[in-house]
Amino acid sequence: MNTWQAAFNRWHTEVYLNTPSVELEPHMHVSHGMTRTCELDLLCKIATGHSYIEIGSGRGFSLLLMKSMGIECFGFDHLSDVLDGLGTSYINCEILKGSQITEEFQERFTALVRGVAGAGAGAAAPPLFVYCDNGHKVEELRYVAPLLSKGDILGTHDWPTEVPEDFSLDGYELITEYDEYIKHYACLQRFWQKK
């Protein structure tokens, strides 16, 4: 059994099946289709060699997958302790209040970025890859963008459905090397790198 399959089996058994169905919103059910698999594959390719931070981790499968591949990863969401004991770095906090980013998230995210990539991380700290997959992705992208450093990557899910197709960020370059893959597998993802 490969690492990906082992991670999925563990997540499915320990989190997904043990979460009362009333807590699972319809959009949180895992799609076993080709598109979702390819989106996760692309996340892993990009995250390799980076510290991965996901905003809107949901039930945490991508975190468990990253962890199983030896990628340092952190996730933010407001779900109750569903990932306790799985060895992931899950930060339970409310990210949004309405469409506004909460003060709690701002403080905790900034502290994490400084600790992982800043002076607290040491000279050999890997670049960051921050992936926005929560409820208001445009606001999340705009909040995160100025906090990252040259070479860091910022990505989003649900592009171009929740993030406009022509969305851009000052000081960032659109990463186009995965465009054919994204188009071929209908992945709803976009990535930028800070200049």
C-alpha cells in the first residue's frame, strides 16, 4: 500500500467515519473522483520542499496526507477536535466572522508565519506554501499576501468559481507551469509566487 492510500485509510477510519453525519456539511464529503485526487496530488507536488499552511482545513485529510509524506504542515479551521491524536498541527480557531477575518486568526496566523519562516525558524527554514480553502478566499488571499516572503507560494481552491478568473496579487507572479494539468483534470486551483 502506498503512502497516499495509507493516509487516506487512516483519515477515513479515524476521522470521517467517527464524525457524526449531522456535523458533516454536504460540501465536506470527500470526492473520490479523479479531480479531487489530482487536486491533492498537485498540492503535494507544490508543497514538497515547503512548510504547508492550509486555511480552511475541513476534516484535515490534506494535512494528514502532507504529514504522511514528511511535509511540515499546519491547518486552521473551527471544527471541534476531530484531528486530535492524528499527529497533525491543527489550529482550532474561527477564521471568519461573516466575511471579515477574525482578530484571533490574524494573531495566530501571524505568529505561526513568524515562527515557521521568521527569526524563530532559523536560517535554513523552507519557504512557505499557504493554501486558502475557507469561506471567503479573496479576503484570505489579500490578508495573507503581504505576510509572506520572496519565494513563498500562495494558492487557492475553488478558482475560478469563488476567486475571479483574472484575480491577481501585487508583488506576486502567477505560476503557470501547472496550467495544462489543472485544465486537463478540471482542478479548481490557482497558485502565485511572491517576487
